Amino acid sequence: MRARRIRRYVISHTVNLVELPVTVRDRKGRFVSGLEQPNFRVYENGQMQEITLFRSEDIPVAAGLVVDHSGSMGSKRERSD
């Protein structure tokens, strides 16, 4: 009986654009807004990289809320509605 040769496939792609989400806070922990591309430098392995695309935009956020309706929370339910 002849052994079957298993073929392995590799998918690769050269990436020329990498997204770097950034949040900036001051020393008191407050968000800093209004920064522009010249305010940033990106380094890879010690080499400064060119920033080819810069956007300042809001991003969608998903949030969930869990409410405990068990018997022990009965007296507190009115405050959570």
C-alpha cells in the first residue's frame, strides 16, 4: 500500500498598514484630546516608521448591565429600575 502525502498549505500576506489604537491621558488620568499626527512617533525595532494614515475618531463601544433580581436584593430593586 502506498503512503499518501499530506499537503500543507500556508497562507501569507504582506501587510503594509498596521492599526495602532491610542488613548492618551495626562498625569491626573484625564483624557487628552486634540492631538494631531505630528504629536506622535512610531518606532519598530528602534527605527522610526512613517505614519501614512492618521485619524482621530470615536469608536463604537459595547456595554452590558447585569441586575441581580434574586430574593436578597428585593428591598433594593426600586433603586435599580
